[in-house]
Amino acid sequence: MLKVFNVTSDSNIGGAGKCVLTYAKYHDRSKIDLSVVIPTGSLLEPALKELKTRYFALPNYADKSLSFKGIKEFYRLFQKERPQIVHTHGSLSARIAARLAGVDRIIYTRHCVFEPKPFLTTPIGKWVSRLTTKLFTDRIIAVAEAAKDNIVAEGVYPDYITVVKNGVEPLSPADPTVISALREKYHFKEGDFVTALVARLHKVKGHEYYIQAAKIFKEKGLPIKCFIAGTGDEEENLKQLANDLDVTDYVVFAGFVSNVSEIMSMIDLQINASYGTEATSLSLLEGMSLHKPAVVTDFGGNPGVIYPEKNGLLVPIKDGDALAKAVIRIYENEALRNRFIRGAQEVFEKEFRAEIMTRNIEQVYFDVMGGKV
């Protein structure tokens, strides 16, 4: 039995937290003795209780990669519990403490895609990055090839990195009566082709280009509607943009939605317009589990999820015209749309089920331990 501690510094449930919860649910209990470490007061706590997963809530490190007080907390915990593997999701403090405590192997998952800081691309910066990795990490998991590329650009040797794509539980399709009620609630008419962008309303998510595409749909007289689910600091700016472009009848701002399976069941096509941080969008995976194709930007991990002419289309970043053209192409071509629907189902079942991600993570565990369980 391999004793593994998963550590997250997130106090909210973001992408990393969802991956931790998914792993906790699907891990092989006959081989893995799992514990999860979370910040005191983390929103992950109720979910871990529901999963009956052993967890430890520690102070002094919430939402921080490096906290010296956090290092002390982790060190005491690891000294007492003696895990064989510490797998962190963004906490350098836990990695430092794990090394000091003599933990056998330390793993770190990079969940985001972002351009390396200029210093890390210099010879000295790359040397520092390689040294830090060697001191405090035995293996890095990247959730997308693009994330791996970022890490390599920072100077880390590729053989330190294993790509493990995210996985999710398939959503349950909503009942037709529920779908009908939702479409009525959001004022969608019979014959409307409903697209949706489900993401935080932050600048790099590209909502403004989605709204620009809505203007093109309206100008062409096409019943292609835009559904925006999420909240964030760009909400007022985006609503003002929709008003300025006179597309408030084409764009629905739904705010935070908890009924993701119902929303995904209601729509015809997913949109991802991101141009920053996107690694593997869990919303895209959830939509694919309901056989929803997508139009996405060619940024970050998106090309590793949506394969052109298979389960959707790729478009350049920051290009509302290209986004609109791709959506219109799918709307106007029923045969193409049906092919993408089949492709979404096939790709999800082959690559993105929760069980697949979990087994791949565990293979990393076994590999770093030399096959010893």
C-alpha cells in the first residue's frame, strides 16, 4: 500500500481542486492510502467529507505557493504521518517541507499555461529553475502539452515532466422537460442555435470576442444565441459591451450556474475564447461528455482537447470574426455538426474520463517509486 498525500493551497474549488476531488473519488483503494491536505476553511472540506477521504486542514498557507509558516505546518505533519509520496497542486511550501521531512518522492502538477517570466528564460533563471526542481521535485505532471512547453522554456529538463490530461465524470443528460423549461427561462425560441461560454468573467477568457461574434450573428439574421455562464471582475464591462454593440437580445448573462449538466444539455455548441492560462478546460470536457462539440481558440491546452474536423474547430485568439465564421459553419452544416457530435463522444470516452486520468496519475506514482507499491 502506497501512502500518498495530495496537497492543494486553494481555498476555493478551482480546476486544481476539482482534479484533487476527482482523484480522491476514483483512486485505487487497494493500492493507494490517500490523504488530502487543504487550507483551514477550504471549500473542498465538505466534498472530502462526502467522499469519506481522510484529510488534514492546516493554517498559514491558503492561496499561497510559498509561506514560511506553512512550511513549518507541513513539516510537522509529514514528520508525524510519514507519507511516501507528497503530490502538490501549487504549494512550494509543501514541497520544501516534504524534502526536509525525508519524504521519498515529491510530485508537482502544473495546472495552468502562461508565458514564463522573462528572468526564468535567461541562462541564470533557467539554472535557478533546474536547481529548484532538482531540490524539491522528483517529477512534474503537466496537464497539457502546452503546460509542459512552458516548463521546459523555464529550463526544466523534459525528462522531469509527464503529461497527464485532466479527466472528469460524465455529466448526466437533463430531462427534455427540464431543457424546455431552461430555454424558456432564458428566452430562447424554437429554432435558436444556442452556444455557450462557461468560464470566469476575466479578461483572458476572451468573452469580448464572443460578444463581437454575437453582433455578426445578429447582422446576418441568424438565430445563433450566446449564453455566458460565470461571474468575475469583467462582468460590468462585458454587459456594457453587449449594450454598446446592441446585442443584448443575442447574449444572455446567466451569472453563476450550479446546474452544469442541465446547462450543457440545453446548448448546441460550446465556446472557449481564452487567450491566457488555459490548460485543459474542465468545462469543455464536461460538455464533451454530453457529446457537445466546440469552437475554441488555438491557445494553451485547447488543441489537445478539440481536434479540428473531429470534435470541433480551432480559431485564432482575439478574433471575433474567425470565431463567428467557425460557429456559422457548424450551424449551417448539419452533417458536419453530427460528425462533430460523434467525435466529441469518441474523444471523451477515449481520453478524458475521470478513470483514465486517475490511472495515469497512479502510473506516475508507481514509476517514481520504481514500481514499488
